[in-house]
Amino acid sequence: MSRVWSEQAPGSVSLVGAGPGDAELLTLRAWRRLQTAEVLVYDNLVGPGIVDFAPATAEHIYVGKSAGNHTLPQEDICQLLLEKAREGKRVVRLKGGDPFVFGRGGEEMDVLLQHAVPVEIVPGITAALGAGASFGFPLTHRDHAQSCVFVTGHLKDQALELNWQALAQPNQTLVIYMGIHGLERIAAGLQGAGLAPETPAALVYRATWPEQRLHTCTLATLAATAQRHGIKPPTLLVIGSVVALAAPERPSALA
């Protein structure tokens, strides 16, 4: 399956997590892979300046996706990675956050391994961790949440039929990726499963980016808050009492 190399081998693909946005949150291995990339295939959620770590001589291929606008279908992206690796190139597939957290990295890995292309996984800080760090709320806390659940609000068939009962548990932090277009359904589903309407919630836009924003509300006012502030993707939804600890104007430890 995947290997760990001191240097990336020719004719292979590294699925690299770019983190939530801030270039300083890259892992050292991610930075090293970018430095030696011969082909860079990257998404629209990769933070500013990160692509520039790759050599200017590398082939840069943008394959970003947004709602209703896919530069390339997922099947074509997999084929592109396969073709570039078969040319003997060091391919870096750069994804926002972590490749294995709603990044379709698993799908790309499966295709490459089926064709005997070596694959390396370089993890990245996912958006939920970046949001908590940027705005000062922990995802778990002994007084608030003993578990944390990540879930996608955007399924492959566009449906939003989640296990509401499992998600509406007490003492739990719920993080929903790609749920901005289903806020009313999410709020109704969770309340119908027993989660209190006054449960704290937060809408986090582009955590760790220069334009990051945090909007706190309750489960009952979730959709109205999004409409009032004109919130758009990419926005992360966090639900649970840990949100009450958020500090939008948190003092910086940096000099």
C-alpha cells in the first residue's frame, strides 16, 4: 500500500494536505514534497502562497471544485494523476485540509493503487482544527464535550439523510463540512432528534485565512444568521457547548 520515503520516488503520487489555509501550518514533509514536485495538481481551498513553494519549473494544474463548478470531474482527476505518474514524474496532489478528511483522497488512492502506482499520504491539519485554534474554542473539553464527530453535509447523491439521532448526542461537538446549503435541514434534523434549540453553534468562514470570520448563534437561529450575514462556502459549521468558549478577538501570542 502506501510507503514512507525520505524523498518521493519518480513515477509516484504524494497526496498532500495543505492544511486549513495558513501556509505556516503546513507540515515539514508537505513543504519538502512541494519543493521537489515535478507536477503539482491542486485545489481551490489551498491557502495563499502555498502553491508557490513548488518549483516554477513544475507543471501546475488547477483542478479546483466549487458548488456547481468543477474544473475537472473526479474521475478525470484520478486519470490525470495516473497519467502523470506513468510518465515517471514526481506528482504532488495538493488538497486543502487533510487528504483523508472529506478530500476524496481515498478515492484517488484506490485508483492509483489499482494500477500499481506508488502512493504516499502526507496528512494535513483539517479545517476543524484550524477553526478551533484560530478562534479559541477546543473541540473536546472535560466540561463540555467528551467526543467530537466530523460529518459531511454534502453527499455524493446530493442527499442529506444523516443519522440525526447519533449526531444529536449530549456532551458532543459536531463539526459539519460543506453544510452551508443545508442549514435549515440540519437544524430541523438535530432538533427533531432531541438537541435543544439553544445549543450554541458557529459558522466559521475560511479559518486561518486572512479573511477568516466567525459568526456565533444557536441551533434555532442558524439559518437566519447565515442569511443575515450573507455567509457562503467554504464555511464550517460547529455545534456544541464548546462554541461558547470562542473568542473572536483572542489576543495573539505572537510578538
